[in-house]
Amino acid sequence: MLPPRQQSRAGGPQTSLSLVPLDTRLSPEEPRSNSDNLRESPTESASSRETWPTADAIASKKIENGKAEIDCPEQSVIRRVSTADKISLQDIARERVDVICEKMHHLPEEFLEELKNGLRVILEGGNGSQHREEFFILQKLVQSRSDLTAKTLIRAHRVQLEILVAINTGIQGFLHPSISLSQTSLIEIFVYKRCRNIACQSQLPADDCTCETCTNSNGFCNLCMCVVCSKFDFEVNTCRWIGCDLCSHWTHTDCAIREQLICMGPSVKSGAGASEMVFRCQACNRTSELLGWVKDVFQHCAPSWDGEALMRELDFVSRIFHGSKDQRGRKLFWKCDDLKEKLKTGKVDAKAACRAILMVFQELEMDSPKSLENSEGGRLIAPQEACNRIAEVVQEAIRKMEIVADEKMRMFKKARLALEACDRELADKAREAAELKMDRQKKKVQIEELERIVRLKTAESDMFQLKANEAKREAEKLQRIALAKSDKSEEEYTSNYLKQKLSEAEAEKQYLYEKIKLQESSRVSQSSSGGDPSSMLMYSKIHDLLYSVPPKADSQSNECHPFRTNP
């Protein structure tokens, strides 16, 4: 009998980032289940769709890869993106990888984050049918392209690759900033060479399985996905999942009920003649018993369940054994319904109900056909029959030992793959840390160089400012000198001009004086012979004019320049 689905089955290489939303009431070994989908129809229940933790649960976790965080001060630079340089999700889904990669290298980080946020909104489907149609269009564009291969995607931009993987898988976890996968892992997920479950990350086909399901189903992982719907969730230690005893593939209980994989069939232990509820694996087409499976799940996990989880698991058991026609299956079905009613009404608590269901399993074990045969101890059996029974017991023991050996081998392979993946991841992180360190040193050198340039330019600016101030003072000094010289030259010009006018007036005066003297002498000569009265009048006027000119010239010069004096 395969053990209950544990957390290790849901993941191959375990990373330090836990994708299971934690509940403070549950221990790490306790089941994580979705109580909101308890009453859903088996045709569309929570276990038949891929479920992801909330963004708050993811954001509350930190990726611990053994490296110290590098605090490098980044200077935020606001860059405007022109309309010609902008790209959309349709461009990423449609255009060639190298073209989009070249454009993304010239776009700021803020714009790339807006692209990722826009795709996250579409994947969340908050706008209903419109967002679903947008996603279907993007997914059709991506999945119809033949050029998206491992060789071309190796040249893709990091954000471009994350967007393509998110569109191809429909999982928004690849866009979350707290989840960091290597570029190689993203490419392998896109080309269906690695499990898309971030908590699993197993190489496909997992465990080198050669069954038809693992070979023909792109991206199917038998470690964490349902054989029927090829989806996964984070439910562990629960009857929500049914495992095949032979091929170890897993199936949602709801999917098995919907596809009628749970039905009456020959007893696996008792052989022909007896019938019980069995599970027929769709991968290997062989059957596994369900009563022993449910008993193991309850014995290992029921003591740690609370009332809500126990109610949910009882409901799964009721649905599994609803069509049972054997006595033990009907008894378990009736007991589960009875305990559910008592839990609803509060007649029993979770611990009492757990003890009661475990007691029922013990009673059913006592009622098994082999137990009844063993209880018939009063009669003798034939040697041949005894040998046959001993052979059956030995074969059963050998079969169980083979199952345990196979399980141990799978666990060893998975641990080895996990170790190799961790080594690769450690090498990638070490390389990234070295690159970041080199970038930090380069940026530090660049910052120091810029600081030296700034200091040099500041000194040059101070020197030029000092020279400008000196030039300004020199110009003001020269301006004052020029103004003083201008005033002095104007005074000299005025003085020379007045001197020239004065000399001209003196010359004219001398000329008039000589002329008057000449006229006086002629007048005297004429008076002696008899003079003219009009001549006497003219003489008196010329005499007055001659003697009145110098005072007028002096007064005019003083009136024009009252504030100036001759040097």
C-alpha cells in the first residue's frame, strides 16, 4: 500500500521558498486543504484545478540561497518611453525573440514591471470574460509559434522569458518578484522538460517513467500532478489524492469519481470470488484497494486534524464508498455519514470522532475474509491448502517488500536529483553573486570617477567665478577712470573753446578799436571842416557796442558753465 501523499511527493528539488500557505493551527506535517471548495460537485472541485497560494503568502517568504544580500544604492532615474519604443504583451507573444529582447534592453525597469503587472491582472481574471479572452488570445499566439525553441529562448530577455512562460502555463507565480528561477529552468519549463510546479521542479519525465501518460502528455509530472486532469495543488496527508500501489501515479479523488475509476472490482488481497471498492489507475490500468488506503491515511494523519479537516476527509470517504456493495464498504460509508452528522450538531468533538473512525477501521480489519478464515481454527486443513496459504502470505510479503524497495529507490533518485538541482542552483547563485559583486565594484568606480569630475568642475566653477568677480571689479574701475577722463576732456574742450572765442573777441575788439580810432581821426578832420550830426550818432553807437562786448562774453561763459572753473 502506497503511503499517504506527503509534502515530498508534491515537490522534487525543494527550494527554500515555500509555496504552501501556512496555517498557524497546523504543523508542517498536517494537511493543507481548501475548505471553500468542500461542497463543490465532483465534476469541478478544488482538487481538479491548479491552486496557487495568495500573493501575501508568497511575499511573506524570502528566498534564502546562502548568499548575503548585496545592498547597492541605486539612483532612481525617471526615463520617458516614447510611443515608438513601447511594447505590449501582444508584441511579446507575436514578435521574434531577438527583436523584443533588443527593445527590452532599452526600456526602463519600471516599464517592464508594468508589463508583468498587466499580465498578472489578466491571469487573475478580475474582469471576467474579457480577461479570459485576452489570455486565450495570448496563449494561442505563443503556442502556435514554431520558433520558440530552447536555442532561441536562450537569447531572450529575462522579463520576456518570464512572460512567455506565464502565458504558456497560465501560472502567475512565474511573474512574482519573490520567485526567482534560473533562465535554464524557465526554458526547460517552457519546452516541457521540467515540471511547471515551482515546488517540484522535477526533470520530465519524472523518475524516468516510460508509461503512456508520462510519454505523451506534454509537461506532465507523475510526482505532483493528477493523471486525469494533469493539474496539481498543495494538498498533502489527505484522501483528496489517491495513489496507485503499482506505478505510484497520483489522481484527484474527484477526478477518479468523475471518470468512474472508483468502482467495485475483484479483491486485490482475497483474489477471485470477493469484490470490494477498488481504484483503477488510468496510467497503468491496474487496480489498487481503497479500504486499506483510507485506513492508512486516517491512522497516520487523523490525530493531527481539527474538526473542519476531519469533516472534510469524512466527506471524501463517503463519496469514495458511496457506491460500495460489499459489507465492509457499506459499513464504513454509514459510519462516516453518522460521524459527519454528529460533528455538525456538536454531539461529538473531533478527538472522539477520530477515535470512533479508527475503531471502525479495526473492526473492519477483523471482519476481513482472511481474518474470518484465520478464526476458523477448530478444523484441520489439508497440507496442500496450507502450502497454498503459506505461498500466498510469502507472495504478499514479497510484493510489499518490492513496493517498499521501489519506493525507496524513487526516494533515492528524487533526493539525488534534488541534490544535483541544489548544486546547480548554488552554482548559478554563486555566479550571479560574483556578477553582482563585479557590477557593484564597477558602479562604485564609476561613482568615484563621477565624484572626482564633480569636484573638479566645482573647483573650475569657483575659479571662473573668482576671475569673473575680478574682471567685474576691473571693469568698474576702468569705467570710473573713463568717466573721469571723459569729464576732464569735456572741461578741457570747453575751456579751449572759450579761450578761442575770447581770443577771437579780443581780435575783433582790437580790429574795431583800430577802425574807430581811424574813424575818429577822420571825424576830427571832418569836424574841423564842418561835421555831419548823423556821423556823430553812428560813432557813439559803435563806441557803446565796442565797450560792451567783453562783459557779455564773460557773462555768457559763466552762465553756460556755472559749476566749472578754468584750471
